Amino acid sequence: MRACSPAACLLSMLGAATVVAAQEPAPREIVQQRLPDGRVIFTDRPLPNAKIERSWQVTPDDPGAEARRAAAQRDAAAVTERIARQTEAERERQAERQIAADRAAAARAEREAAEARLRAAEQASADIGNRNILWWPWPRPPHLRPPARPQPQPVPPRKLEQPVPGPSTGGPRGPRQPVVPSEPSR
């Protein structure tokens, strides 16, 4: 090692200190000030006509913090995009469900309208003899026609071997007795 004069050593130490100081960010002062009109501001450049209420010493972030901040912002943007896609997909599914519900309601309304037309046609028909004349301008579609009614068949009379008990034969209680009205008591 070479010996240096005290002045040279002092200059070299000051140079090294300035290099280190240049690499380390200097702390900044943030102040809270109240303006004469009552507003509160936060600034790193104090105003001369405002009263300082609080102050903080803040050291800037290290150089790697900017890269971490950018990575965090990219991650947040990716999450936001994924949530937006999921929300949009849910909106599309909801719209498809609504369209299906609307179609079902329209089909139900059409079916009810067809049934109402059928009831109106049945009410408007007139019975002439054995024929029904519909006052409806078009025939009923096959799926709306009522089923054919079976024709009643005559029931053959049955011959009974014993007479049916009734008023003439006396029934299970015997022959009927005439009822004589009694006089009202006075």
C-alpha cells in the first residue's frame, strides 16, 4: 500500500462517500400543511403562507422495487382481465337463460291462445240435429280436436225373479199404514 498525504486521503474518502451517496437515494420530507382557507394539503415542497402541522421523512424505494411494482401491476392486470372474462361469460349465460325463458313463455302463450281459440270455437258451435256446425272460419287442427265420444249402447232389460220390495209390497217394515192427522190441541 502506498502512503498518502492527509489531504489526499481526505479527498479520496470524500470522493468515495459521494459515490456511495449517489447510489443511495436521499430521504425526502413530506409535510402536512393547513392553508389559510382551512384546506389541508400534503406536499414535498412546503408553501410559505401555510402552517406545517406534521412532517415525515421518506426514503425512496430501492431500484428493484420498480421492477417488483411493474410485475405486481402486470399480475393485477391479468387478474382483472380474467375476472372481466368470467363476468362477461356469466352475462352471456344469463342472457341465454333469459332467451330460453322468453321462448318458453312465448310457446306457453301460443299454446294458451290455441286453447282459447278452441274453447271459443266450441262455444260458437250450434247443434243442429246430430250435426255440429262450427261458426269458426277454419277447421280445427287434429291435435286440438277433442276425442271422439262413444255412442251410448242400449241396456237390455233384466228380468227379476222376485218382486222388488216397495210401497205396494210393504218393504222390509211391512205394509204401509195410512197416517191420520191429529187435531191440534187448544
